[in-house]
Amino acid sequence: MAKSMILGADGQPIDLASVNTPQTSQLGHLQRELQSHPTRGLTPSKLAAILDAAEQGDLTAQFDLFEDMEEKDGHIASEMGKRRRALILDWEITAPDNASTLEKRNTEQLGELVQSIPDFEDVIFDATDAIGKGFACLETEWHRVEGFWLPKTLTHRPQSWFQLHRGYRQELRLRSNTADADGIQGEALRPFGWVTHIHKAKSGYLERTALFRQLVWTYLFKNYSVGDLAEFLEIYGIPVRLGKYPPNASEREKATLLRALVGIGHNAAGIIPEGMLIDFKDAATGDPKAFELMISWCERNQSKVILGGTLTSGADGAASTNALGNVHNEVRKDLRDGDIRQLNATITRDLVYAIAAMNGLAPDGIKRCPRFGLITGETEDIQVLSEALPKLVGIGVQVPQDWANQKLGIPMPQPGQVVLGVTPVVQTAPTGTAALTAVMPAPPAQPLTVSQTMQPQLANNVQQATSPWFAQIRKLVESATSLEQIRDGLEQLIPNMTLDQFALAMGEAMAAARLAGRYEVLQEAGAL
């Protein structure tokens, strides 16, 4: 395919020469930067200044703060790990709707190419870094393998390497001291050179949509409470030690006594000169529950922000019930499904389409490009669905078999594959007298009437006349190709019954009717 025919997701032509070298390889100043640690000595005023600077376009300190929060706060790291790892699932590449044979073949080949990307699960995990920080950028380095263009590496780049430009639309750009021809600061991201996942935790400008911005204040309050609790334990957890020395003690002896006091507090052992005393006073009373209450509140708030609830993270023993836990877990599933939809769109646009376009597997552009999709693997209740499907099919609902297999989590069998099944019981159709008796209803609980009692005798008497008739009807139905042909054939079969046979059958039937009538009259007379 000609270079000029390769189009990006925005419809603009792509020059393959621009994808041979990673873009950041020419920006050495970013690679030499060392991250700062804004959480050291963090105060409310300092935190507010960091957030204000981000809103003015300086994102560096804000994202360094986010890195510190995830590294130093175990609860945030744990909850974010749950949400991000929930997206490490099986995946598939699906063809567009009403796909042609060529599109189906391209989809299959594209799936094999994506499957060959090394450590693809790590790519998905790195992209989910956008959930907490608003966006995540993975730089793509390309190479050719057996004639195909494939990503050699997909490397996560720190969010502090980027800056935002507000114009007609917000644009992420690499931080640089240079400007382009339009006077915009920074370098625009090259097409097919990046997988840029933007996660919207809330609506608004990108620098304010990061989930971590909703966690920074609880992080700060929790840090204050943890520090206060540590100070409380240091002061009140160890009893006060008082050293007594004689009036004529020298400065050297006083220093020795002081070292002994300090050593006893940490080592529970020490020595002092003879004549000196150490007195242990009772620890002052204090209650650490206030600090623990604040820490607990902060962590519950963090769990709600990240996972949508608290009962999937910890139990307090009071309001923790199985029903409430299930409700909170359903909220987690809603968040996961939303994360999956956003990530599927990004991987399709920036990775799957890039591979397809560079290898000629998406000739009609991104609109007809195969789609990437994470598979949750959740299925319907087999028992419930097995009871519902026969009822739905019985009232005329048309249920596709592949849909039913998907809901049940049962793959469609491949050609020649052995499948489980129930061996059908073959029953031969009854003829003659058996045909007449087969249509009789099951014997009722009440006593049989005279006509019901004589019906088997009547069937036996007409068997000679009806047996050839049933054989001819069966032959007619088996050989007919339409209902009209069966109708015309029956009209020809009925006259074949001889007059004597017909008279005999009618005579038996009339005799049975007369006897039944007499019996009913006698029964009525007896009742009177």
C-alpha cells in the first residue's frame, strides 16, 4: 500500500518514516528529569497551590503528587489495584457488522498480530493508569516482523512529561521549550506513535477530571491523623522516667544519668552510678480513638471514590451484611463495565487500527475497522435460562443459538467436534386398531361409560376395513410434496372402501350407540 494511502484515525495521511523512531528519543531533557516528592512537608496551603498551578497549565507538581500518594498510601494503592486489575481480562477482535468475507479474513489476521505483541496484559494495565490520573500515554516503537508492521514496545511515559493546550479542543502535548508554526508550546503527539487513554472520572477540563483530585484532601487529613497518632503513642505510650541525682553530682554524672533514662525508654535496660535513682511515673491518660476515627473516615471515603462502596474493601462488623456486600459489588461491576467501554475505544483507535492501517487490513478506514473488546466472562444462570428458553421458544420467540451459547458460556462446537447429546427414542407410528386406541385419552378416575367400554371392540371389528386404508394414507403423505396433493389424494382414497366394509363398520357403530342409550335410560330409572 502506498504511504500516502495510510490514514490516521482522524483521516489524515500518515508518513511511515515518522514511526521508525520514538518521539521522546529526541527529547533528552524529559528523560533526565527526576521526579519531585510534593508530599514531603505537605500542608493545606501547599496542596492548594499545586492544584491551582495544574489548572493554570502546569501539571508537573500535580502528577508528582499523585505518584507519591499511590506509593505512600497503602489503602489507595490497594483500592486502585483492585479497580485496575479488574480489567486484566481475556480479549477478542471482532469484525464490523455485516462483515464481508474479506473483512472477516482481515479480522482473523489482525487478531493474530495483536496476539503477538509481547506482554500485552502489561499494556492494558499501564493504560489503566489513566483511571486515577486522568490520562495515560504509552509510546509505541514499531518494527517489521515477517513483512508486517508490529509494535516492538509500548512504554508507559510519566504524566509529568506532558502539558495541556486549551484551544478549540484540549490537546495533550509533550513538554518542550519550542513552539510550532502556530505558536503553540510543546510538541504534538505523532499519529500511530502513541496509545493515549483519557479516562473521564467526571466531566470538565482534563486537568480536573483525574480521580486522584478527589482523594488529595482525604490523603492530607489522613496523614495528619497518622502523624498525630504516632506522636500520641510516643508521648503517652511510654511512662515518664525521672532521674534523681545527689546534690554534689558532677556534670559528667548528670549526663550519665540522662543517657540511662533515654536508654531505658527504648532498650528497657541501662546502668546508673550508685546513689542515683530512676522513678517511673504512671503514663498520662489519653484516648487514641479520635485519631483512629479520622483515619477510618478517610479510608472509607477513598474506597467510595475508587470502588463506589466500602463493603468490598473492609467490614466493620455492624452494617456488613451479605446483601449489602452484593449490592456494593454490583456497583463495582458498573464501574468496571464503564472502564472497559472507555478502554476498548482507546485500544481500538490507537493500537488495533494503527496495526490494521499499516498492514493494509483496514482499507475502508476506522469506521470499518475490527473492534477490540475485553471479555468479562460473566454468564447467565444456567438453571434459570434452561427453564426460560423452552418456554420462550414454545410461544414463538426466535432465539439465535449462538446468543444462547454466549449467555451460557458454552462455546459453539467446531465442525467434527464431539458434542454431548441425548439419544432420541424412535417410536413407530401405530396402524389399524392401534391407531384408533392410541388417540384415546388416559383412563379417567371415574367409571368408564358404556360407549368407552365398547370402543376397543368397535376398533377390533373395523380393523379389517381400516388397515389397508391407513397404509394408503401413510404412503400418500410420505410421497406428497404439498398440502394440495394430500387433499386430492384423500378424495381418491375414500371411494376405495367397499360398500360392505363401510356398512359393517356403520352397523357396529349404530349398535353400540343403541346399547349405550338403553344403558343410560336404565341408569336414570334406577336413580329415580
